[in-house]
Amino acid sequence: MDKWLPAEDFIEADVIRWTEGIFDSRRKGKAQRIGERLVAAEVLHKGDDGWVKLLVRSCTITKDEIAGKSAQTLKAGVQIRRGIKTILRGKPTRLLWDDESARVAVLASKPVKSRFAPRMDET
């Protein structure tokens, strides 16, 4: 059984899961919300500019709000790009690694990009 933890921050190689709204664009005015989906994806690259490149592992529709409008799922294996703020708004969770000590070693070997990881000059 997979175990998920709340994720306030994540690193490359993490598998994260979050909910996001699905919107249908209209000619005039604001886009209309037509549903919600739960996306699980692997973090490929986390840039300094606030964008994250992800590889979709699974996607399911959790709410279908508008009849007649079909909410699209994301196909597994497709690369997507999302803003960090967008992911954090969707209450993300992180899949536990088989060996969490390996994740700690990855965090220690890379320059600090996580806002929760201790900096090398603080120790």
C-alpha cells in the first residue's frame, strides 16, 4: 500500500499528488469551472522561476460539475508544466520513498532549493 505524506515542499524525483480545477474557456468573460481532477506526477525539474516540469503518472476526475461539458483527464506519460503556487493550492501530498534516507542524501548533495531544508552555512 502506498503511503502519502502532506507535502509543503518537494524535490526532483518526488512523486506528488494534488487536486486542480478543470476550466473551459469561453469567448467572453471568465473561464468556467467544469470539474476537478486528482493528478499524480513525478517531479522532473523544479526551476528557480516558479515553474515545475512534471511527468504524469495518473489522473482521475474527482468532480464533474457541468453536464454536457466533458472534463478531460491527463494521459499517463505526458510531460506537463505547472506553477509551484498552483500545486501548493491543491493540497499536495508526497509519496514516501522506499528508502527515505536516500531522499535525505539527495537533499544533502544538492544546493538548497527547498525552503524547508537547512542551508549549509547554518550548520
